[in-house]
Amino acid sequence: MDLKDKLISSFMAFENNIDVEHSVHDIRTAAMKNFETRGFPSKKEENWKYTSLNSLQKTDFSIFPREENTLEYKDVKKYFIHEIDTYKIVFVDGIYSSYLSETTHDGVDICLMSAALTKPMYKQVIDVYFNKIASKDESLTSLNTAFSREGAYIYIPKNKMPKKPVEILHFATGNEASLMLQPRNLIVVEENAELQVIERHQSLTSNEVLTNSVTEIFAAKSAIVDYYKIQNDNSTASLIDNTYIDQKDKSVVKIHSFCFGGKLTRNNLNFYQNGEFIDSTLKGVTILGEKQHVDHHTLVHHKQPNCESHQDYKGIYGENSTGVFNGKIIVDKIAQKTDAFQQNNNILISDKATINSKPQLEIFADDVKCSHGCTIGQLDNEALFYLQTRGIPEKEARALLMYAFANNVLASVRIPELKTRINKLIAKKLGVNLGFDL
């Protein structure tokens, strides 16, 4: 039985344990039918031209993890941001860990998706927001919707801001030979409210792990959302991350993706600007080696006038690694005075590394300022020589140039303690200790 057939048959067992009278039952059933029709995406599809899922489909993944949670804090301590106090929503093999978590209902709701999907007190929010912007054309998003049961649920009421940032952590322990996880996050930030989130998926095993994640973010009028994704996983872990953002008037949403590890990572990041004077920011730093593969697919859809979007992705590729960047900007006819910027810069530090970059602009308005650029090259030998003449060893000089290359992305991280942590991750990835922060 291949993975698709196993998922379809597993859905029947899943449904037997779920309340069929629940409001999302029909949504789940329709989603599974969509996945059954479409199946896994292939390289024949334009959006998946450079990323193959064939090897993952041949893996015998466990769909339902065991109801065991033996993970101790000491085992995962290093993955938390200790320098600041945070709310924590932690999952181990897809199951909520109350021992490792700290949630709250103190004026805001920072809790579980399973509670939001089953308790009457959350029904109104679920009916309004759940699965409203997740793409029906993406088969893997439909697959997640069909199995949606657990993840983070965050609701920030009007004029509120949590006392501290939120960490969402997903751990895979390896209790199963191979494990497939499907977390689902729903985040609603109401008018003039603010939220900061740090998300991480981390495998603790050498076994194969596939995570198919979906996050829906709704930013109401004048809301501010900062979302940081840290992707620094093991060489046997694969992540397909689907994030959908709906923005209303004067809202500001910034998403930073830091990709340093994993077997295969696919980031589908989709912004929909449903209002005026909106600001959307998409930034990323990718540093890969070995045979790692990262694919960034971004979409910003400008639907109303007087909005801005800023995309800036940096990639450093070594050994046999592969990078993909596909950035799409759509400007509707009504979206006059749009200011859309997109830049993708890449450095290849190995002759065997590969990058495929494809910027796309679809502009139907005539009074706009839109620009895009892409560069692929190597380190500047003159700059490298200059640093060496100042007594800096070659390895450190190369790392310093790569640090500087990523600087403008790191500069916009608004949590200083997180910025320090990311700097350390970059230094470790480059194999040096520069002894300072950018």
C-alpha cells in the first residue's frame, strides 16, 4: 500500500473517533475527497517543478502516533528561547505536552486547536475563521485539513497584547519507525491587537519524520503580527509548511523564515491583502549543506489600493544542496498605488550546489511601483583577500562575508534574544565563532 492509499484508509479510522456531528466534519470530508482526487503533487506541476516528493511517498509512515509522552525537559531544553519568558505550546509526536507547556486564558486565548474544535465556547470563532483562507487547490493543505485535530489556537481580542511572546514547538521522538505529523494552527489577531510567535519543528530521532503543517493567520484592522520560523532539523526530517495570511486595513504582518537544516523543506507562504494601507513583509535566510533541499514558494496578492509588500530572501548553498525560490506578486486592477518589492540573492559556495530562482509579477494596475531582482554568484574574492590581509584567517573571513550577506534580513528581527540565538545558529552552521552579533 502506497502512502496515498494508506492515508485514505487511515482517514476512515480517524473519522470513527471524531464526532461526526461536529461543525468541521463536512469540511474534513470534503478535504479528503479533494486529496483523494489530486493526490500528492508531482514535478509535472509547475509549482513543484524543482521539488520531488517521490522518496517520501515510498516511506511507510505511521499516521497515528502512540499515546506516549516520555520526553523530559532536559531532553529539549536547548530548543527553547531561555533568554526571555514566553508562553509555550509544545507537542510531542503530535500530542500536546502539558508538562512542557505554558498556556493562558488571561484576557487572551493561547491554547490548543483540539479544544477550539470541540468546545462550544470557541464555536463562533471556528465557524468564522477555520479553513477560510487555506487553499483548496493545494492537495497537501487539504490532507492536513482532513486530519486537522491538534495544534496551536491563539485568539487575541481587540486592543490586547499578550504579556510575552508565544513559542510553538513540535518535537518528534522516534518512538515510531517513521512518523507523519499534521499540525494545524489557527491564529486570530483582532483590531489594534499585537502578537509575536516563534515556531519550531524539531526531530529528535534518526528515523524518517514528515511534517505537513498548515497555519492560518487573520490580522484585523491595525493589527500587528511578528512570526518567526526556525527550521534547523535533522537530515532525516522533512517539512511541508503551508501558511496563509489574511490582512485587513492598516495591518502589519512580518514573517521571517530561517532555514538551516532538514532533508527537505517546502515553505508555501501566501499573503492576501484585503484592505488598504497594509504592510506585508516576507524575509528569509537559508544556509544549506550536504544534500539538503529547501523550496520557498511565496505569494502576495494585492487586492486593494495603497498597500506595500517587501520580500527579501538570502540563500547560501554548499556541498550538494539545492535551493528553490519562486516568488509571485499579483496586483489587481483596483490595487493602485501598490508598492511591491521582491529580492532574492544567492551564494553558491560549492560547484555541486544548485539554486533555481523564479520571480513572477502579474500586474493589472497602471499606477504602481513594483520591482524584483535575483542574483546568483560566489563570494567576492577581492573582499576575501582584503580581510585576509588584515590578519583574518580564510575560514573566518569567508564566514564574515556570509554573515554580512544575511545582515539586512536579521536586522528586522524585533526580539533581541531571538536575534542572538539565530546569530549563534548561523555561526554554528558556518563552523566558526565570530564572537559578535550583527
